[in-house]
Amino acid sequence: MKCKSLMFILSLLFMLIISGCSNKQTDDPSKKTADADIAETVELTVSAAASLEDAMNEMKPLFEKENKNIKLFFNYGGSGSLQKQIIQGAPVDLFFSAAQDQYNDLIKKDLIEKTKGKDLLQNSLVLIIPKESDHRVKGFKDLTNFEDGKLALGTPEAVPAGKYGKQTLENMNLWNKMENQLVFAKDVRQVLTYVETGNVDAGIVYKTDALMSDKVEIVEEANSNNHDPIVYPVGILKGTKHMQEAENFFQFLQEESAKKIFEKYGFIVMD
């Protein structure tokens, strides 16, 4: 009988020890914090115009330092291509376009909440040539004597800079004269690369892109009256699963630290 009582007491003590260890592990505040950090980490995907790449890449570590549980991932490309990806269901949290047309179309399709967006930046269009160029083009009018030269610009149907470039050439009565000399690119950064490498003799890009390269020369800035206003709207997709985190980044883009970076790369920040 004494033996059975002893066994019972020992079993009870064993259960109490196990229970205590379990509670200790659960109540460990450092473990709880670590688990919470892992669980709360959010990945935001931002589809942004290719011309924003340098500015966005510089902002990324600043934002992530202030928002330790948010990781930013950027998908760069022509605004038209990014727009189509979103319509086809790409998992995107924010869209930063280089043109209002593509952005407004997503609002019409009820994919972006109008109240959660803003026209944030402005840019300008320039004609560039390689630094070491045999074609001494001094401006858009010189393209009329560009007989054996090649001019690169983004595909107008998908790349806003290409659309603005086409408008400029049309309004200067140059488009029809140059159709056989045009080389189309998937985005404005590809146009810049074509000019830098000398694969083409001239290109039409945003001023912000041209300023980042020491291999090209700006020969003329396009007259803003010859093309639509170059405005960059940004907005949050309705389908985002991380609305609060997306709003955090949306607000960050409007802060003074972000404004300085945009201006550093040649953008005009709108009020």
C-alpha cells in the first residue's frame, strides 16, 4: 500500500515538473517576441515604372529600417506592361505609374481605390546621344537630316515615355519621316542602354534617366506643349492583403526624406 502511495506521489511530481517546464517555455518573453516578429513580417510588392528604379532602390533600406516587419519587393517595367500584369491578377500591393492613362484605367476597372492614390511626381522628356557620337545631333529638328541614323524610344502602346516621344515627333512633323529609323524598346531604361552602348545614334528618355548616365549627352529637352503632361501617380491596389502596411509605404513616399531622394534624381515633387 505504501509502495502504491509512493508511486502515485512520484507520478504527480513528474507531471508537475513537465507542466512547469512547458509553462516556462511558453512564458519566455524573448521567445514570444521572436515568434511574433516572424509571424508579422509582411512582404509588399510594388510595381513601379522603370524610370523610378534608382530612387526606389535608395528608399528601400530607409523604409525597412523604420518598418522592421515590412519587406519591399519592386517589379520594374513599362507602365503599360505593369498595368496588364495587374489586370491579369498579378499579386501587387501598390502601382507607381509613369503615366495617368494606365493608372486611371485601373481605377475605372475598380482595381485601385481612388481615395488611396495621388499624383506624386512630374518629369520631362529629352533627346540624348552617345557621348562619343559621329552624329552631331543638336536637337529634335536635326532629326530631319538623320538619314542613316537610328532613334530609340519605348514602344508607345506600352511605355509612357515612348508615347510622349511619339507625340513630340508627331507635333514636330517628324514621325512619318522617321518611321523606318525607329528602334522600339520595352521600357525607358532599355532605350538608355541602347544609346549608352552605341547601338542607336539617339534616343528619347526621361530627363531623370539621362542625368544618371555619364555615357550620354542631353542635346535638347522636349517642349512640354508637344506632349501630354508627364505625371507619376501612385496608388494602393484594392486586392492587397496588407492594406495597413501598404498605407505605411504610401505615406512614406510623401515624407520629406522621400521627397529629397526624388529631387536628387531629377523628379519634381507635386504638392
